[in-house]
Amino acid sequence: MNKKTRFKSDFTRDQLKNLLDLPLEYLKSRAIIEKVEWSFDIDCFIDGYLDGCNVFYGVHIDELGFPIYDLQEPTKGYLNTFISWYVHYMKIRKI
């Protein structure tokens, strides 16, 4: 995790769990593709975010926790494909 920009967060931990779910699920998916062990939970990312981290294992996020780009994409376009799937999946889950 890299510290680049210190975000001032007015979000509660529960709100941050919702905001950081997308990049966390993306990183879990990427770990499966890369065949690496994944053992981090959302609290690790919340703590990093609150400490000013905006890059998690190559994934750059904005101040709302949305992944902007991934320096370590397993294949070109993987991040965008995952975001599309995630948004569609989450919409269906809420129906």
C-alpha cells in the first residue's frame, strides 16, 4: 500500500465498508486469476484508507473508494470488465 494523497474522510467505518467493497472484491478476483493467496479483510483497507493510502496493490482509488486504474491488471481491460460485472451483480442482488 502506498500513501500518496491524504484523504479527509467524513465517512463512518460502516460507510467505508460499502465504499471499499468494490476494490476489495476486485483484488480478491485478481488474486484468484494470479493464483496468489488472499488473506486481507475490509478492515485492513479501511485502516489504510483512513491513513491516507490511495493505492492498494497497484489499484488506484479515488476519494470515494472507486478504482480508477490498476497497474497490475492480469489482462488488458480486466478492471473495467470487473466493474461492469460488479455493478450489474450488485443491482440484481438488491432486487
